[in-house]
Amino acid sequence: MMMKRRISRKKGPVRSKKVTFDGITFASGLEKYMYIALKKAKIKSEYEGQTFVLQEGFSFENESYERQSNGKGDMVNRGCKKIQPIRYTPDFIDMNEFIIETKGRANESFPMRWKMFKKLVKEQHPHVTLYKPQNQKECDKVVELILTKRKQK
């Protein structure tokens, strides 16, 4: 008798598993790995220590006919309301030196948010270095780069 293979389908957006370590709940295992690597190297940083506003919220006074966000129902006027600001919270931060965003698999909105964040850093924090490791090897490289930069100062 042949076994039927179950076909697995992609289930919506990327969902990483939350992990708790040192009393901190990380959004992914890669964030936990980065935290441990920084701690071992005695590099101090805050985990999700600051949220930046990439675009201010505003009042949208026009009419805007669209379906509800869940995609169900008819088109209705979803205008004439307050639009929330676009915010961004990087994973690890030391505003004197660096910002680290660990990103295993990015969701659909991340690339645009990341570009907006880079622009904000360029304009408001030109002395800060950005790092975006996507795997454990790159996390180790980030630690190495930070330590090398510190020796050069």
C-alpha cells in the first residue's frame, strides 16, 4: 500500500516562533542568537529599545471606496478617518554606535519600511552604523565588525 504524501501549502505571511531567554521574549530564534552573541562579546545594547516614526499619522478627509481589510464585503467609504503613523522598532540598538535588525525571512512590507528607516538614520543619526544579519553566521560577523570598529577608535 502506497502512503499518500500530504502537500503542504504556504500559510500566509512569515511567522517566526517566539523564544524566551534571560526573561526576554524574542520574536525569533535569530534574535535570541544575536542577543547571546552580543552578550558574550560584552557589547551592550537595548532589545527593541526605541521605536521610530517613519511617517507621521494624518487625517484623511477625502472619500475612499474600498473593500474592508479582510477582503470581504462590498466596497464602502473607508475615507474620512485618521491614518496611523508608520513606525519601526529595530531589534538591537545603541544610539551612540549601531542599530541591528535581524531578519531571517522578511515580510512583504519590510523592504519599504527598511528604506524609510535608512533615510531617517541618514538624516537624523549619521554617526550610527546599520547591520542586518539574516543568519547565525552573519550575526557572528556583525559582532566581529562592531569589535573591530571599537578597536579602531
